[in-house]
Amino acid sequence: MGTLIYGSGALKVEFDDRVLAHLQTVVGIKVRRNERFFLSWFDTQAVGDGRSAVWIAPEVPLAFQFTTVSPHKLNRPWVESMIVAAGSSAGLVLTQEPDTGEPVVSDDNTIKRKERD
């Protein structure tokens, strides 16, 4: 599980490294274009079983920490669909790769908020 560190580091969200690699690509593309958007994901029961969202903007610091050394091969259709979703009024709601289209909530792609350090 990799970690997305948002803002000053008060919010740390764990994602499967493969999911995080795709997210890093999409965020990088959007921020380079000076575009802002909401990023949403579904929380596990451990943190309330709801949905969380953050505002992604060039002025907000982000860090991506991976637990794997090797870069993941990207699924281009997934990246493209994420870019389109990020440009919508709902923003980017993180989902599984296109073959399932299900929200990322399974045991294989668990998303958890870490407690503040």
C-alpha cells in the first residue's frame, strides 16, 4: 500500500500502489495544466464507511509514497477516463480499472485514512 500525503501532511490516505501510480499520473497531468478538481474515494468501515474528498490544486502540496520499487505499467484507458472524470462537475471519483467500473473499496484496493501523526 502506498500513501498519498495531502497538504501539510495532516491527511494521509493509503492506496494500492497500482491505483496510486495511476492517480499520480492523472494528478500530474491536471496540475501541469493548472486545472483544479475534487478527488473522491470511498472509505472503509474502519473510518466511517463513507466517502472522502479533497480539492486538488497546483498550490496544494502533494506527495506520493510507494511501497514497491518498480513502476507500474499504466492502463491508458483508465488514465484517460480518470482525466475526463476529473474535469466533470463531480470531480474524480476513484474507481476500479475500466473492466469492472466498481468503486475502489475491495480488500485488494483498500483505502484507509491514517490517523494524524
